[in-house]
Amino acid sequence: MAEKLWEPDSEFKERTTLFEYLHWLEKERKLDFKDYHELWKWSVTSLEDFWRSIWEFFDIKGKSAQRILEKREMPYTRWFLGAELNFAENVLCGRNSSDDKIALFSFSESQPPRSFTWGELRRKALSFAAALNQAGVKAGDVVAAYSTNTPDTLFAFLGAALIEAMWTSVPLEFGAHAAIQRLSQLNPKIIFTQLSYSYNGKLFDKSQDVERVKERTNPQMVVVMDDQEFGKGFTSIKEFLKVGQISHQLP
């Protein structure tokens, strides 16, 4: 038998979500599991009960399922029949997301480390959602990013998801041809982008690639998220977020 390298102590275990879930099951479902193996066995034999408890324990926002499982034959069964939910709403209103708790850390070569609380993350997402809505983006429209993974890219994604737009992204490291091939299939209404990025101490100018992507995909708006000068036909992130008032609310 392999040597056990580490085991959490009782204090550590009692701080885990799993420990909280076990107590919730005991209180709400009158289920008492002696150890993890018993819980696991129940989870794979009582599938409907287990997954319904997960929905309720994590307080998933949305329309509850009429049925948890269509049939037990895999892999073609369907789960949570009739359920509807918004991903961004559940991310932003999830457990342990109090306003002052840190939700996001950001590290970059070109900027000092930054952090954002859940309260800040919600406000940012709502601002982007309101600006997208004011720009004419509706449910089912495509919003794209040709950018690096920055906080603003995340805010734009969450804002798009809140208003039920479809999101797609292409790394800024891609050349114009590859980005055009990807984005031209989707006809994005708005593209969020940057004009440069840093890697290993070197600055890469992407302004010409961004211009080509704009010309070939013909979006309604291209929003530049970094603080560089840009030509006609682009919108700065500051100008974009000035449009409209926050018109979306989270529970």
C-alpha cells in the first residue's frame, strides 16, 4: 500500500464546502453519511436525489428542472430537463460572494498586480451589460474578443452573458488571417480588442492585424480596451462604458 503523504486535520475539514454539504444533507434530507465513501456511493446510485440536492445546496438561480434525469442509459441521456439558468448570474451571485471578498486577481507584465472584489466584479459586469444593451446587442447576438486575458475581457464576457448574447474569443497572439477565419464565421456584432500585448519583456504591435480583422468581419463596433491611440472607426473602452445607465440588476 502506498504511503499516505498528507491528510487534512479536523479543523481543515470543517472549513470545506464538502463538510458544509454533509451537514446540509443531514439537516434538510435526514441523510447521515459516516464517511466520504458512503456519500460517493449514494451519489452514484441515487442520481436524481444527489443532483437535485446539488442544485438546492448551491442555490442555483434559474428555472428548476421538471426532471433531473431522462433515463439512465449513457451516453445519450438528458439531464435537468426543463431547467433554465444564466451562467453569469450564477457566477456573480454564487455562494461566498460577499461584496468585500476578493473575486479576481490579475497579473500582467505591463501592469502592477490588481485585485477586484465580488462587489466590483458585479458592478463591472453590469456596466458592460448595460453598454452592450445600449449598443443594440440582443439575446443570441455574437460578441467577440480579439484580446489577451485581461480583467476587461472578463467583464465583457460576463456582461454579454448577462444579456444572453453569445460569446467567442480569439487570442491576440493569433495573426489576422487566423482571427478572421474564426470570427468571420460568426458575424460578431461587437469586437473587444487591444492594439498590443507584452510577452517576455517584448511589446508586440497588433494594430495592423486589428485593422484587418475589423475590415474583414465588419462588426457594428470595435472597442479598444487599452490606452493607445487608434484610428477612425474604433471606440475607446471609456467611451463605450459612458453610454447608457446601468439597467440590469442582480438578485
